[in-house]
Amino acid sequence: MELTRLFLADLDAEAGRSRKALEQVPEGHYDWKPHEKSMHFGYLSELVATMPSWVAMAVNQDSLDLKPTSGQGYQRPNLRTRAELVKALDEAVAGAKAAIGGTTEQHLMTPWKLLVSGTVVMETPRYEVIGETLRHLAHHRGQMTVYLRLLGATVPALYGPSADEKTF
């Protein structure tokens, strides 16, 4: 099986799980966090919603500079509602699917770089960036489900039944 087909299948599965989690986000808790060292719930939700866009970036760009010396770096979205989060996820997934569908395995073997102020801090093949992005998405979505529980929201069944959704 081609890497592109594997990534598309993984992306579909992860997108569905992320959608189920984002659909449970209680509004009005953007700045809430369970501990002073924890991420804000809104930031974490934005990560889950937008992280699939990193796949398109890994395919379509040769690098990302997190703190470019000239110009502005990445500007976080300001997604405050459940509807905005789900819409952002749908857009990010569509872009990721288009990028994967339009690339080749040969291109996925080429290097991609992460920079900070022009200095390379990581260089790895694009396929590794995509795989790591999908694993990173699952990690942050898991964090988000803990936040959902602590906020009294429904925790959806993602990899099997949850205490709130007994699917079998």
C-alpha cells in the first residue's frame, strides 16, 4: 500500500475522532485550565482543530520558521465557538487531504525543516513529519478529553466506549 493511501486513511480516522471531541467543547471556557502549568482549554481545542493543517504544510512547504527574523510568524486562530472549531477542523482536513492526494511517495521522502530565527532545529523526511503530526494530534485530543471530563462535558467514545458513550 502506498504511503499516501495509508496517510489518507489515518487522517480520515483521526479527523472523525477529533470532530467527535470538538463537538463536545463547552463554550465559555476558552481561558480555563486545570492547573497553572496546563494549557488553556481554548488553545488546546484550537490545536486539535487546526493541527491537520500541519500535514499540508509538510507536503507543500520546504520548511517552517517559528520565529522568522523578518515578518510575522504563525498567527494563532481565535476560535471561540464549537462551530468555529469544527469548521476549522473540516478546512484543515480538506487541505491535508488535497496535499496528500496531490503528492508522491518520492516527494514524501524529501527533507522538511523546522527553523527558529533561521536556525534549523529539526530536519526529517516529510513522511515522518506527517506521521508525527497525526500522533501529536491524538496526544492533544487525549488531553482535551481529560479537560472535557473536568468541565463536566460528555467524553465521546473515540477508540472504544467511554463512560458517557457505551457504544457496545
